[in-house]
Amino acid sequence: MTLLSVFLSAEDVYLFPLCFIVLFLILRSRARKQKEERVRKLYYRAFGFKVICVLAFVLITNFYFKGGDTGLYYQASKDLRAAISAESSNFWLVVKTSKLTFDSPLFPFFYYDNYTGDVTYGYMGAANNFFSPKLALIPSYLFGGSYLCICMSFGFFALLGALRLFKTFYYFFPHLFRELALACIFLPGMAFWSSGLLKDPISFGCIGILLYAFVNIVYMKKNYVSSAIWMAIAIYIMINLKIYILLVLMMSVLIWQFTDFNRLIKDRTLRTVFTILMMITGGVVVFFILRYVTSLEAAQEFKLDNLMESVERERKVYENINRTLINDSHFKINSSNPVLLFFSSITATFFRPFLWEINTPIALLSAMESLVFTLVTLNFFFKKGVKLFFTLPFSDGRILMVFVFAIVFAFAVGSSTGNFGALSRYKIPCTPFYLILVTLLYDKAKLVFPGWFTRIVYFAVPKK
């Protein structure tokens, strides 16, 4: 019961209902602005599902994982509050500090916090790790430092992003209402791992916010000012939290826009010339963007000359850990051949763990999700062919954008991660995109989903 006393308290009896009411009122105000009744109902159903996921996350991380990363973030938020309480001027120091250093005035509050087995001060030495407890200060002050309420607030932000991600694709494909809702909102692995005090809920929420703001400005042509503000906020957070997500998303959207613009050119020769020029220009622009953006400390590991070295180093770390642990969820992929590395990484991200690789109860969730992905993909291969799966996205810029984001992101996290537990968290930005991709390909190829998958869809989003 030690962790229960650390992460949950008697005050949660009234703090959590307060948090629930505040967030529900925010959601209700957003739901009432939706013109379609089924979309309004979806908002409420999504909120209820998210509350269940948050409660499950808090209980499982407390009693099964016994804290983990989320415990370090929570302790760091308490240490930051202690620093601000000791000296009010430390508030601005917290705002301006990008990471914890030994000579920082904030360091003693982390080092002498009496947290058993504490490694928080070391973990906060990374800029992206330090950013999460800084964000947690907002709900921490609003709801009395309650861990449960902080998790609920982070999960709610992810839910807002998921709803915007749904609305982005629903705008283009309204006839796929339920399938898109399942992919964006009710996917179990994504919903669970975006429900706590982690970097993942915030980064996933930013993806939906950024894409929806872009569609608002470019396609819906409305809410220019508010969309631009939300876009700027999302970009800022992603730069400080997980910049590689922003880089992959930017590349995917640029390919989408280039594809749509290129299709407007009727003359074949002119279109070919334009394609070549755009590829050259795009390559130069991307090169300088990467050189500039990765000059930021938080993005040093994503420089082109450091990336492969970082991938190999991460995998060796996981392999060394695997030698010392029993019944852990580590796995190996072929990293010597670039082609095999690519396909092995994609397989690990979307289709593993296989059922026979399950050795923990939590892995069962990822395994069942991976099994669904495997079956619907194989069904497409058998009915329409493997070639069409990879060529059909080029017929529609929107599908190509989803395809590029899902595949590139899956390769990035699959190649650098050797643990199914960590991978289940890292892959949550791309699993909704992969299910969206499969949905759009089935629709484009005029292929009907298997009956068992349709039943899953209607279970997640009933007719009434």
C-alpha cells in the first residue's frame, strides 16, 4: 500500500469529482457546438471511455508497474511546486529552465526530496523529460497536486487531440464515421497509454490539434486566428517534447500538399518538370530545416549523422538489459541489413507482439490490437493484392499523407526500441494513422471489412 499512499490520497475523494466536473463542462461546451447529433453523442461517449482509461492507467501503473516514468514525472512536479513554495521568484526560474543541471538553484529540491529510490534529478537532466512536469504544474495547482487529477487532465488533452484528429478525416470522409471514430478515439492501446502523466498524451494531442488547425485554415477556411494560435502552441510543445513527431508530420503534410498541387497540372511534361524541381527544392528546404531545427538541444539525436548511431546504441542497451532480466518483453530485429531492418521495424510496430510472445498481462492488450491489424491487412492482401496496398495511396494525397506518417513513424520507433512495453507507448501516434490508412484503402478499393471487424466497429460506436 506504499504506492497508494504516495500517488493517491484521501483528498482525491473530492478533488477527482471536481476535476471530472470541470473537464466535463469543457467537453460539453465543445459538444454543443457540433451540428450533427451523432458527433455530439460521440463526444460524450469518448469522454466516458477516457475516464475509464485514466482510472485503469492509474491503478495499473501504481500496482503493476509500481510507478515507472509517470512516478518520476509526478515527483518532479512536486519538487517544482516545493521550489516555488520556498521562493516565489522560482516560478519564473522554472519557466525559463529547459533542463535540470547540478548548478541550478532548483537542483536541491530534487536531490533532497526524500523520495525512496529517487533518480528524478538525473531523469530531469533531459530537456524533453523536464518539460512534462512543467506542464503538469498547471493541473497540479488547479487540483491540489492530485496525481489522479493530473492524469485526468493529461488524458483529457489527448482526448481533445483525438477528437480533432477524427474531425480532420471526418471532414473529408463523412461516410466513414464509425471506422474513423474507432481509429482516432477508441483504439485500446492508444487510449490507455494516452491517459496518464507521460509525454505521450500531450504529444498525441498536439498531432490532432495541429492537423485540425491546418485543415481549418487551408480547406475549411474558417477560424484563422484561433487555428493559428493553436497551431503555434502545438508546434511549440512538440519541439520541446518530441520533435521527431513534428518532423515526420511536417514531411507528411508537405507530401500531401505537393501531391494535390501536382495533380492540378494537366500537361504531362510540365508535371514531370515540376515534380523534379519540387523534389530538388524540397530536398534543399528539408536539409536546411533539419540543420536548423536539430541545432536545438532537444533535437540533437535526430541529426542525420547521429541518427543511425543512436538507433544502434539504443538497441544494444535493450539487448544488454535483456540478458539480465527474466520474462521481460524485449525482442530482437535484424539490424544489419537495411531492407530487413525496415520491414522488421514495421512488423514490430504494427503486428507484434504475436500471441506466443505474450509474457505479461499488459502485453495482451498490444497483442490483440496487433492481431486485428494483421488480420485486416492480410485480408486486403488476399482480396486485392499486396501491390495495390502500396500503390493505391498515391492516388489520393490525403491517403498518401497517412501512409507516409504511419510507415515512417513506425520505422523510427520500431528500429530504435527493443522492448514491447516501451514500444506500446512510443507507437501510439502512428497506430491510429495505420488503422485510418487501412480504412481509407478498403474504402478506395471498394472492399468490405470482414464481419468480425464490423462488429468491433459497431461495439465501439453503436448505431444509437
